[in-house]
Amino acid sequence: MKRQFVSVGQTQLHVRRAGEGPPVILLHPSPQSGAFSIPMATRLAKNFTAIAVDTPGYGLSDPLPGGYKGPALDDYLSPLVALLDSLGIEKAAFYGNATGAEIAHIFAAAHPERVAVCMLDTAGDVSDEFVDTLTEGYFPDTTPRRDGGHLLTHWDMVRSLNLFAPWQFTKKESRLPVDMPSPDKIQAKLLDYLRAGASYADAYKPAFYTAKHHLISRVTVPATLTRWEAKPDLTEVDDLIAAGLPDNFTVLHAGPTMDERLAASEQYLIDHYLPTATPAPPHPDQIEDGAPRLQKMFIDVDGGQVMVRVCTAGTGRPILGLHDPAGSSNRLVGLLAPYLGKRPIIALDNPGSGESDPLISAQDITTEEYARYAIAALDALGVDEVDVIGRYSGGQVAMEMAAAKPELVKHIVQAGVQIFTDEERGDLLNHYTPSIAPTWDGGHLVTAWAIVRDMGLYWPWYNQTKDGVIHRDANLDPEFLDSRVQDLLKIGNGYQNAYAASFTYPMADKLAALDVPCLLIDWPGAASYDRLEMAKQAAPKCDIADMPEDLGDIPTLLDPFFKS
């Protein structure tokens, strides 16, 4: 499946797309993402264009403009209309699960002219009184906290979904007869909760109150309701059926396996939608060209896709941003923001980092491999020369890009320099990157939070003595730490290899041999500030400078260098 963005006004929606033929829009449960829909989309791709959408505010889709206003799900309807318009689709089949099913039926009722078939999976009829009981305690506050405790709240919710229904109940009659997923699978779902953040309940909670016979019965287009035999509790589905559905509804009785569940809907679409439906047009451009803001897009490279943030507005040579070992392009936004609308900008997620595919196995991560994929991404964009701003190891990647394709890189700015003595290097390799592999109890989340928090307090973070103190204002803002922890969890233990590649990079020799103009900058008082002088001694031709405290002053520092 291809991951792509769709521009909808000033925002972007993220979709996964596969196949050719009539379009089927797949809507997911909350607070998950379109990744949930991959099994169904993969099946449908043989005959249809399957488009698995991230609901606004979930997955990688931008939040609703102006935020969710509620209290119902109506806020999510106009983005779907705009999505169809942007995709050039007049009418589509809609297949929704749980929250996705609730959005599908209210969309079909409000916009029947855009819906060829409305398919509801995990839908039912529930009274408001029962929902009040069901949801009490269901949506705990997950606002990032300084102690990182919100991470364990998320973990408890995701894990407990496999223990009880609803998850916060503990009576024996609520216990689920299912296997506990592996920690890796729990974490995959956890990451969607973290992407949704403290607003994870925006679509999730009202969906419970939208599971109503009188609302579902408003649908006038051809519609289906799946009754899956293996659903732990079929009461709500059976109550909906017993209440009586209009003649335009077909109840799909699916056997106990997941394959049978998906096959029932697939076959209905083949029989009733495929013969007369119009194929979906090709995917439009992912970004609004010339808009003076950072937008996201996925680029096809050898073996998969990488995500970039781009701004095509402005003139002159594009500026490429490259991030640190455990970061993502999100970490570059502040550095690049002063150039928005002035020069074209490209900020890349390394393979396996941020939202890019893990195109490099952990053991094969090298600075050279990162450079190879960065070059491939620029080639795909048709960019033939750049000035580079690299955070820490991003500067090393820039140097390898310059070595591999000399005509591509014209200037390199290294914000923070990774250069070490042999003694420091050995110590860092032994202690800097303990395992953060998912554990059954979620304890790895505590480790990840502590590492990220202490990176701003000590150098190295594990040297928690007075000699390790960083004498600079510490950024312990929980939202900031949470975003960094998310980046760390996305790369997982691959961060060990990413840092090892940076620590072992022969920085002094590479700087000395560099033919591209290079400016080394850092914040006074930062743990790495003294590395500027080490680098200058290794490569006297490189310039060094202090990073301005106000990032808005970055162009004042960098523009004369870029013009040199």
C-alpha cells in the first residue's frame, strides 16, 4: 500500500491507498489509524481502489480546523466531502469499523449523493443510559505529564482492551476470552494513541452515543451490517437487527474467522458495487504547491517510502534539513521555520525514524546508508542541489551526501557536532543506548521517558553527577518530552545502531577532507558546545559560530554563509 497525503483546504489528510477500480473508503476505529484497515484494504485492492483514511486528528491526519467542537460526530463530515472532492471521486463505497462505522452512517444519511454503499462493521444499538455506564472511567486524562505517567496510562488502556469489555471493568462477566497480544503489537497500537494525544477521545466518545437504531435507519443508500460470529458480545448488533432495519440494508452473517468476516463484505462489494461503479482517478498531488507552510508528503524510494516535510514557496536553492539519531523531521521545524516562504524547504525522516519505512535493517544502519536514501529522496523530488542544515548526526549524513554526489550539496551547517575522543566514544557505546524494546509491563516506556528527560539535564545523560550537569535552561515541558519520546519509540532499539553509527563516524578525518563549505554552530552552554573548538582544530577551514537564542535570527547568521 502507498501512503499519501491529500490537501484539504489548509490541512492534510493521510491515506493508505492500494489497487485500481471503483473507490472504497475505509474508516477506522478510534483512536487508531488507517493502519487498522490494511487487511481489508489489501483484500479489496484486487478489484477496487482501497483508500484507508486517517480520521482528522488521528494517525497522521491534521486535526479538524479550529479543533473538535462536538458534541456529536458531525464535525467529521465536511472533511470527508472535501476529501472526495480533492480525490476527484464523485461517489464511493464506505466501509467503517466501530467509530468508522458511526461516521459512515451519519455521512451516508447527510450526503447520500456521495455514497454508493454504506457498510457497517462493529455497529449496534445502545441506549444513552447504558453508554453512560459503559464510558464512565473509559477516557482517562492522558495529557503529557512531567513524570511521564501518561505513557503508562496509555499502555494500561491498550493492554486492558484485551482483558475486559469495556476495558476499565474488572467483573468476571466482562472478561474477554482472548490471547494477550505481544508487547510489540501492543506498542504498535499505543503509538496511534500517542499520535492522537490528549484529544484521543474527540471522535471516540461521541461514537458510543451514535450507535443508535434511529440514526442508522436514516441511511437510504444500499447498506450492510456485519454480524461477525466471533465478536465477544453480539448484544448490540442483535439489538439493532431486532429493532428492524430498512429494506435497503443487508445483514452479512460472517463466520468465526477474520478471513470470513472480511470476505463477507468483499463479496458483497464484488456482487453489488463492482459491476456498475466508476473507477477512481489517479491520486492528486500530495501538497499545495507554493503554500508558505510546511506540508507532509511520502516519497517512493527503493524498497518503500520516506516521509518529508516540504515548503515549495520561496526562491533560491532549497534548504534540506536532516535530524539527529533518535529524532525526526519534527525536530527540525524550529530551525527551518524562519525560512518558510523565503526559500524552498525539505526536511526528511531517516528510514526507520519518524514516519518513514524501516528500509534499513537495524544492524545495517550507517551514515552512508542514511545519505543514500536522502539522495534518493531528492532525486525523486527532482532537486539537483541543496544547502543542508543538519542536527548532530544530520551533519554527518550531509558530509556523506557531499562525498557521494559532490554537485548536490553546496553548503553544510552542522547544528551541534558529534566529535569524540576514543575514551568518550567507548563510554558512549557502552552506556548511551540501553534497550527500549517493548516489555510486557510497559516498563520500557519509563526508561524511554527518563532517557529523553535526562538528555537535557546531564551529558552524557547517564552521568548524573555534578560534573555531568548541563548549565543551561532545561526544557522539561511535558509536550516537548512526549514528542521526543514518540520519536524514540518509533525507531525503537534501532536507535542503538543509529547512535553507534554517529559515535563511530570518523568525524575529525571527514571534516578535514571535506570540500564543501561547512559552518559549525551550537548553543552556548549546550553540552556539545565545546565540540566546536575540537572540530575547528581538526578542520581549520570550517567556520564556527554561536547559535542565536532566538531561532528567528537564524537567517542573520546563515545567509552570509549560504552566499559564500
